[in-house]
Amino acid sequence: MFEISDIKTLLSANAYPGRGIVAGTSACGEYAVCAYFIMGRSANSRNRIFKLVDNQLFTEPFDPSEVEDPSLIIYRAMAEADGNLIVTNGDQTDTVYKALKNGKTFIEALDTRTFEPDKPNYTPRISAMISFFDADFSYQMSVIKSIDGKGSAPMRSYYKFASVKGLGHFIHTYIEDGDPLPPFCVEPERIAVPSDIDEFAEGIWNSLNPDNKISLYVKYTNKKTREVKERLFNKNEG
């Protein structure tokens, strides 16, 4: 149960993990690390890019004229609020952001949300939040999925982790490809996080299925100085 995996190995063996979030600490211990990637099988999902605007990460259409339904694919994926870095796979980024501004917590915010209404997949909502105001720093993760294959009710799982050098946790929407898509149903996977951002970012990007991958963003934040290193990949922009 304490095995630490190489994320490249996990991704190379999975044609469709869907959307994925990583949070953790670099091996040198200097950086809080966050990563988010998106994948897609339909033309509507694949018609996207990541865009950074004022230190916030958004999904945007690559070709606006080709958008069919923006409801579950266009959203603010990453934002900062009061010393917290929020990253999610949907518009629950805004839910958590507004809750924190009103003095509520990560859990209180997500207790108001459910899984995505995309029958028959009922895609899980996955979320993470890194908190920099702790003595070192900590991070929380959440997976909200259907309690059964019928979308009868949500099942919410929450996790909180302390900073451990070289250790990260990885959650994603689907265990593997399928029809319907089988939801993520295990604890956050333990992965190794190197000190070098390029090693980590390029390792993830090159391990994602080349047909299904769309975009990746990786952020290393120095815990003391808050200096940021970041890498962004968009398949549609080369």
C-alpha cells in the first residue's frame, strides 16, 4: 500500500484516464507541485486548449466555430484564493473559490456538488487544493462520483495530505477506457515527484495516449519565496 509509482508507467498503461490532477512535493522539498491534464475522445472534447490568464488556468475552444456543447468542457480549471491554489476538472473551481472567499472550507464547498450529468458515464468531479498558509504546506483532494451505475446519488471522498519530499498523489476521472467509462474508484495513487519541472512535465505529456491527450499544465511553486515555474502543453497548438 505504500508503493510509490512512476506516473509515466501508470499513464503509458492507460489509454484513457480522462482528466487528471497531481499534487505533491518535489524531491528536493523546495516546491509545491500541481499538475492538471485533459483528454478527449469526441471531436467536441478534443477541440480545446489551455490558456493562462492572470495566473488562472482556463479551458478554451481551439476553434470556436466547432463547439457543440460547452457546458462540461469550458471552465476555469485553476485559481488562487487566500493562500490556496485550487484545481478541478470543472466549474467546481468557482464553487470552491467563492466558498473560501465567504469563510467556508474546501469540503463545505464540494458538499454542495455532485458528479457530472453525462449519463451513462456519470463522470466524477475531481478537485485538489494546495494550502500555502500552513507551517510547511498541505493539500486536499476530492473525488465525487456516483454511488452506483444508475446515477442514483453522489458518493464524496475527501483526503488531506502533509508535505513529504518526493511524494505526490494522483487522481483521475476514469480507471481505464470503456463504454461506459469506469470511474476512478481507488484511493489517490502515490507517485514520485522529481525536483526538475521539465523532467516531470515532459514525462507526463509524452506518456499520455497520443490520440486522446489534449492539454497539460504543470506548476512548481517555491514554498518560501512563492516563485513559480510553469509548463503548458497544447496538442492543438503543437
